[in-house]
Amino acid sequence: MIATQCPAAKQQLSNLVTRADELHRLLTDPEIGACLPSDPGGGLTLRSGEVTRQQIEDAVKAAARRADEAGAVLVLAFLGHGQTPLGNSRLYYMAYDTQAEHAASSVALGSLLTEAGDPPGVKGVIALIDTCHAGAGVPDTQDLVGGFSLGKSRYSLLMAAAAAQKAYDLDFSGELASLLRDGVPGAGELLRSSALKLALTDRILRQNCQMLDWDGDPDAVEELWVAVNVRRPTWTPSRQIGDLGSQDLQEALVAWPEHSAPAGGWGRPDLRELCEQAGDSAAPGALRVRQVAHGLVHAGVTGDMVHAWAGQRLTTPALRSVVADLNADYEVARPPLDPLCPPKWIEGSALLRYVLEHAALRISVTGNPVARLARAVAAIADRCGLNTDDEQVQAWARNIGAVIELRDAKARQAAVRQDRRWRLVISLHAAQVDWPETVSVWLRDGGRGEYHEVRQCEPTRAGVERLFPEIIGWARKKAPGGARITNIDVVVPAPLLLTWEPEKASAGRTRLGARNTVVLRWAGRLSVPGYLAGMNEEDRDRLKELGERSPEDTGAPVDWLSEHDTRDAGVLAERLSLGCYERAIGLDHRPPHIAELMEALLAHTPILLWPRTDSEVDSSGRDHLGECWDRLPDQFIEAYRHRWSAEAGGPVRPVGTRDEHLADLAGLRAAWHDLDWLDFCGWFEQHHPTDQWSA
């Protein structure tokens, strides 16, 4: 994605970076454009609005090399200015250092596209061009039929305007993003340049959008496509089966054409009959059909039992907590199991169906679907306050052969609940200026402190961190019933939040955050000054509202403050006092006077986010924050570990996994105060630690 201004073009594009970021986000969305960034580290620079000719050519050539190595389709987008010589329909893309009417300082786009698509491993080039004269950006015909690929290259170009036309206000990019985001009715499952061109023609009236497809590959099995159509028709075999089960069943049946589809869709009796038919067949695809049909029957029976057993206690928030529990369990399995990643818009019964179908179908080859269903049932019991000893549950377990599996799952969930319940608190709230002379520690049970100790220390960072190994050892000895203390709250005064990363401190053999989930808490909420009385009680309601987002709200519930918002501290203080920011608050930059703003911001939001000194928060980072919001704040520490491993040259998950957002998260710091923590703050006010506790 290249997006650059050109001072020589005189007219600046005010919305260039915004349009580029939006289009980039959609093209790299796994469920829409499905692209992987060729160079995640340099992506922001290339759409910064200040990209030179050499940077553009180097970036495109590097992307082509990566596509060649990966055997992938290369997707290129160029937003900005274009010029063509009089009487010559050849597009020259104008870089930041391009001179007007000067070919040598421009990018000859047609030639660059030809070179990008020539390597044998590049399976095609899709180019999106939003400039004046964009239609002149097509490669030369002689180059298409020749080259080292001997004419076997593939191209699909979508261009904003005809060769002799101007393009206006990046309308092409804006409307294209709208089509990718909202879908095109009747265009099928995949959006190709031809369908997008027709849709854009109806929306853009001041310029003529154009497209070109060239396919010289005799081995190609499908046309090049730009994105998945979010308005595609869905294949739903039965109302009793969800989207995940539908997908698996459809794929299995394609590989085993011997089945006979029922007229009314795949109900449970039909699935049982299908299971028997597949069991009698020796065809290669029959085994998978039998596995899917069998799993769907078990998932359906389990769903009926859960509805009857849980009743009104079964809610969407409870099910989302179940998803978190199961994912934590799946991550530590050996080998790790595929995580639950339900779309944000799924809720209620559809979410339950997704959870159960995932348990029954999306497991490792050596996995046991009955055991996974039992784990899901145990997690539902825990989160809904139910008992798996209920006769309905026991009858279900006997029916599907999961009696022992349910017993094991119940024990496993009890351990998860205990680990989740007990947390270690390390508090620096006694600091008068920056570093304290004493550190208070508790083991807390939800909103209550059960064990407490005060330790003396040298009032320096080294003095505080020197206590960590001893504190960890103390917590392990005090932990009741064998609970593993892996969740740690570090209570920090506002000035230290900007400069101290306690998770990086030594806790013995490893860093504090290497094996523990560390969450930063602001000391001002533990010991509330008089002028902020009632702060925690008011923010309890705000946290509840943040947790009640509608399924359509896929973004993070954060009010982001720009440089304009923070420039005048007095104006910002006035807005905060008026309650202008009702959600979490995030800084998308680090203002020079950030230290002066921290105390005020922390007092007006239960969740404050700000970038590290070497990071900024772009639109991509905000989108990823929305995708993983339900897993925060715990996900931050995983992102930090990801960064530490990369910095040390250790193993890193490959880009393209479900954790591709970790790089963005690692650039953020957070002071996070959830309902349990506010409960603990309220308990603290009633039980001052010096009143009754000793080591």
C-alpha cells in the first residue's frame, strides 16, 4: 500500500492517509481481503504521505520477492498523484520527490507492475490505482505476452479514472473501501475487479473507473479476486447447524459425492443416517463425512441439554467468558488446539452453537471431541453458577459416553477457577513522590484481601525490584489449596506509569512477566484522595456499559485523543470535567507534557491507554485492539512476551496466525481497572492494612 503526496502536484490530498489506512485495514482483514503485509515494519512509512521514488520502487520489488518465495498473489495499491506526458498514455506515479513533468523522478507504473508479476513464484498481481490518469497504468501488451514468464503472468487492475481523466478527492479509494466493508449483493462469494468496477461505476460519476484482466497461466484454476464478499450467500443446511458446522459439513460432502442430500436440509435424523451411510463406505472422503456428521449430532444434543439445564442463567456475557476459559485451556494443550474465534456479531444461541461445534469439530487429529464437549459444559457450569451433578447433565454424559470425561473436565475447571480467583497484589501506593520506602503485598480473593505483608525497601527502582523474588516466594507459600499464583496486580503512582515496566523486572530466574500475567493499576484508585471521592463508584457503571457493547460494535470502546485534543491542557481538563469522554481513553501519541496529563486522565477513566516511547497508535492498531478487546488486559502481557522473544532472536509466531495483532498491542501501555479491582479498592478503604494484618 503506497500513499504519498507530491508537493510538485500543488494540490494536496487532505484525506490521503485516512483513506490509505482504511483500505489497508480491509485488505489485511482475514475475513475480507485476506492479505498478509509484505513488510509489517515498513507499512506505516509507505502510507505516510511522504514516500520517495526510490522507497516506492524498493518496496514493490521487495514485496514481489516475498510473493515469489511464498508462491502468493501480490496485491499492490497506489494512492496519490499521477501524470502522463502529452500524447503518451503512460502513467507516471508521482512520489514525494517527483518533479512536475519529469519522468526520471517519477515511477513508471506500468513497467513496475510488469517486473513485479514476472517472477515464476508470483501467482498473479492485483493492482488498485487511485490517481489522475490511472487508466494509463496498464503494462505494455508486448511485456504481458513476453518476459521471463513467457506470457504466463496474471494481472487484474482496477483503476480510478481513464487515461485522459482526472481523479477527484480519492473518491475511488473511499467507495472501494465501502464496497469491501459492506459487500456487493449478488456478486457471489468473491469480489473480482469486474464486479467491483460495475459497482463503482454506479457510485462515482465524475470519473470513469476502468479495469483490466490478463491471464496467461494455463494452469490457473480460478480468477484473481480482490476480497471476500461479506454479502455473499451463505450455505445453511439446517437451522439446527451453525455457520462453523455448515462450513465443515459442506467441505466434507464435496469430497464424498456419494451422499444424497435431504430436501429439507440436514436435520439431526438426516445427520445420523448420513453417519451410517459414510460408515459403510470405503471411499476416501467418507471418514471425514462420518466424523463431521457424528460431531454435529453430539453438538446438537449437547446444545439441547444446555438450554434445558441452564435456562435463564445462560447469557451472552457468560458464554464469552466460557470462550476465554476454553481458549486458555486450548493454548496450554499439547499440541495446542485451534482457538475459538467467534465473529463479534454472534451472540445468544448462535454463540452457544459455535462453542459446541468448535468443541466437536475443530480439534487436533488426536483430540477427543467428547472430552472437548465435556470441557465446554464444565466451563458453562462454572460461569453460570450451575452444578454438573444435575441429573440432566449426567444423563447427557451417559448418552454420549462422556461420564469420565465430564468428571475430568469438572476438576480441570475447578483448577482454572481457583487460579483465576487468587491474585497477588504488589502495591507502591505508599510512595510520597516516586519510589516508596515500603511495598505492600496481598493475596486477594476477587475483591477481598486475605493475606497481607509490608516490606521495607530502598526508595529506588532497584530497591523495589529487588523484593520481587521474595514476594513471589511468599505468595506461593500462602496460596490456599494449591492455587497457582500467576496473576499479578502492580499498583503504581502516576509518574512511574510512564517510565517503569515492572513486568520486565527479574523475579528470580525469569522476568516477572515471563510466566505471570501482570496488570498495571493506578495507585490513586487504591487510596482515593478526598477531591476524587466517589470516583471508583461512578466508574463501576462506566465499566458495565463498556461490557455491554452491541454485536455490531466491532471496534474498541475507546475515545482516542489526538495531538489537537491534548495540545491545550486547560481545554482538555475542561472537557474531562464535562464528561465528554464516556468510554475508555487512549492517547494515539505521546505529547511532550504527557506527565502533566496523566493524573487528570487516570482520574476520569477506568481504562487508560498510551503508546510506548518508540510507538504510535495507527488505525490498524486500533482495529486490532477491537478484535482482542474481550481478552484484555491479559493479552497485553502476551504481546510483550512476543516482543521480548523477537528482540532476543527467539521463536516468534509467524505473521498470519490469530496473534498477528500482538505487534500492535506490544506498542501500548495500559492502566486497567476492572470491576474486581474496584471491589478490592472498596474493601481496602474499609480495611486499612496497618489495622489488623501482619506477615
